[in-house]
Amino acid sequence: MAPHRARRRRPRRPGRRTLRYAVVVSALLVAGTAGGTVYVKARAHDRGSLVSSSSSAPRASPTASEPTSGETSVEPGTEPSADRTALLAERMRAVPVAAGAEVSVAVLDLDSGERAAYGTGSFDTASIVKVDILAALLLQAQDADRRLTAREKSCAAAMITNSDNASASALWDDIGRADGLDAANDRFGLTATEGGEGALWGLTRTTAADQLTLLQQVFGDGSLLGAASRTYLQGLMGEIADGQRWGVSAAADGSAFALKNGWLPRSTTGLWDVNSIGRITVGGHDCLVAALSDGNATMAKGISLVEAAARAAVSAYSAD
């Protein structure tokens, strides 16, 4: 992703919900295993995206879908047998974080609904916002009871699988830029995400907790996105280009994963934003993981940091 100029913050619109961070902690029966990661060399152009080491979900043509419950939560599982937040904090103490860098991570087991998070900071999205852009477009299409156009589908495929920036800019305009993104996110349940100013979609600000909520809309059952829309977006996230297979997949057991990465060198500091979000499979369980970082001296150091954070997040569930 090409560097963006630093931007002035837009005044927050009236009625925007107050930033809050909530961590729901409960038990997760997952054994964390690191491996299967392919590292890539740092590049100045962000084409960051997903990984799928096995066959991905079939891609369906997105249409207006059947009514859904509108719930964004996952049904809770059993009572927690350990303090997952404390365990994650303990694991994160072993993760080396360079001076000036910052990292936050959140994890959710789709089977049990258990989650934990570390850090509450706000980060530039870089190209992980492309998942949010497409989710907003699909929600708008559902509202209008229409299918995506051929042009929209072409842009969506390039934007997600190859992280094409021109395609992202086109769809950013289509959804109404930050106003359209923020409106969709209000409905999705994101409370701490604000769209980038003007054309600067990569400078959207978000938190790991909010990205976990977004991933629930893509991969969870109680989503505002209908089945066809979810299958379509999941399929694209399962077909990321070679050379972009790094990030939260480092915590997968190699059986399956789907993701979107983003990396951005800031022109004002020369430091890197490096982020990764997605679904991974560990020990037969599907987990959603979001790892965000900034202040990295190089892209490679940022990749190492988010991968270590993802491993730590999953390992917090192997203590039972």
C-alpha cells in the first residue's frame, strides 16, 4: 500500500458512540500451534492479504440475503476455567516489542464464543480496512435488494486477493467513503473505528477488539451479512495471492486459514504499520484473530511482531 500523507482528524460526528473497550473472557478449548507461515520481504507497495493452506469456501455470487437475527455475538460456551485475559497478558510479556512499537491482539473461538484481548490502543488499518469496505458494500447491496455489479465484483476480487489499491479506492468511493463505512460499522457493532479522511481509506483508525467484531460479521452465524455475502467474502479471503501468506496464520496448525494483511510505511516517521486479521483453524477449532501494530522500524519486524502476538493469543487457551 502506497504511503499516505498524514491527515487532519475529522471532527467526530454527533451521535457517534463513545469509544469503549470490552473484553469478555471465558474458556476456549484450543491447542495453539505455530507453523505454516510463509514470510515475505518488505515492500513499499502494500498488496497485503490472506492465506489459505487448504481449499477455501466456494465463492457464491453475493445477493440480497434472507433475513437474519441481527445479533453480532456468538453464543457463550461453558463457564471459564481460567482467566484468559491474564493468561494472554502473561504470554505477551514474552513477546519482544521494540522501543517505540506498539501491539494489540484479540482472539475468539467460534465454537465456544470465548474471547480474550491484549491492549486497547487505536491503530491505522492500512489494507485490512479492505475487508470492512467490502462488508459495507455487501450490506448496502443487501439493503437495495441487488447483486453486486460486474465492475464491483472485479474490484472486490482484486482488492482482497491482491490488495489492489486502485480497486479499494473505487469501492471506497462507491460506499460513500468514511460516512458509508462508519454507517455500516455502526450497524455491525464496531464502536471504536473511524473511517479515514477523504480518499485516505488506509488511515482509518481501529482497535483489535473492533476487528474481532468485524470478523464475526464475516465468519459468524449471527451476522447482518446474509449467507451468500459471507460465503463470497470468506472465499476471497481464502484466495490471497502468493507472497502475502503471513500474519495470524502463524498461529494456525496448517489445516486451514483465511486472512487479510495490511502494511504501510508512514511518510511522516518512516515507521511501519503492520496488521493481520483472519480466521485460523487450531486443533479442530475455528478461531478469529486480529493482531495490530505500529511504530515498527521495518515491515519484517512488524510481521514478526504480529505473528508472535497471534501465537501468544492462541497459546492462552492451551493452559487447561
